[in-house]
Amino acid sequence: MFLKRFFSTFFLTLYLSGFQLFSQPEKVVIVKFEDLQKMINSSSDTTLVVHFWATWCRPCVEEIPFFEKMNKEYSNQKIRFLMVSMDFPKDVQDKVAPFLEKNKINSEVVLLDEPDYNAWIDDVDKDWSGTIPATLILNTTMRKRVFFEGQINQEAFTKELKAMIPTAGDN
């Protein structure tokens, strides 16, 4: 009887552990621009910071710790950080996921699978040349939008972000 109960408990625990392991959400979701555009244009009083980057882009990698720090610092505010990887979809498992793990990235990350940049860059910002890193801060409810091309000036970024933090009176 003891062995039967032991094996039943063992296999149930193993099954539930395996189920939990395989049901965890992916760290990186691959999206098309249409999906990203819906995220960007969703009407909300939450300020959205969209940061375009890639693992192969040195300036991008250099400023990621700043965005992670900001994400943590503003975690109790109505601010959402979305990191948009411009890496190739084939590199998600071998390059992007290990990079995120190694660097302890906690921000939401999507990989944009749209190789024809000219088809969508103007929809993000009409003045964007396509250079990365690039960062968009917007709040659709407040009708505010600021775009930074290239490495950001952290002081200017922080000033713009603070100006877009929704307060209880906004709506």
C-alpha cells in the first residue's frame, strides 16, 4: 500500500511539475507590425515606452540597463515598458532568450518579425530613419508622444517620461 501511494504521489507531482514547466509563457513573443501597432495605439491612460533594440546593436545593449532600472523605478506607476527586439526570428532561442536571461531583463519583450522596415517605420514616427536604438514614449489619453532616435539622453528621456505620468486627476 505504501509503495502504491508513494508512486501515485510521485507521478502526480511529476505530472504537475511538468505541466507547470511547459505552461509558462514564453519570454519573447514574436509579433507582426499589426500586433505591435495595436499595442502602441491602444487607448489607455497608461504611458507606454516602446524601445526598439537588437542583441547585435552595441548602443542598444549599452542602454538596456537604464531601461530596466526605469522599469523597476516606475513599477508602481501607470507606465508600461515594451522592449521590441529587431533580431531575426530564427535567433529567438539561440540569441535573444539567452541574452534576456543573462542580463536579467524583466521588461516585456516582443520580437518584431517584419523584414520590410520601409513598410512600417513611418507608422511609428514619420521622422524615424530606421536607426536603432529608438524609443517612443506615448500616452494616448493625454495625446502626448515623444520619439528618440539613437541612444537616448537619459536626462531628457526621464524629463519627458515624468511629464507623461498619469495622475489621479487625468482622464
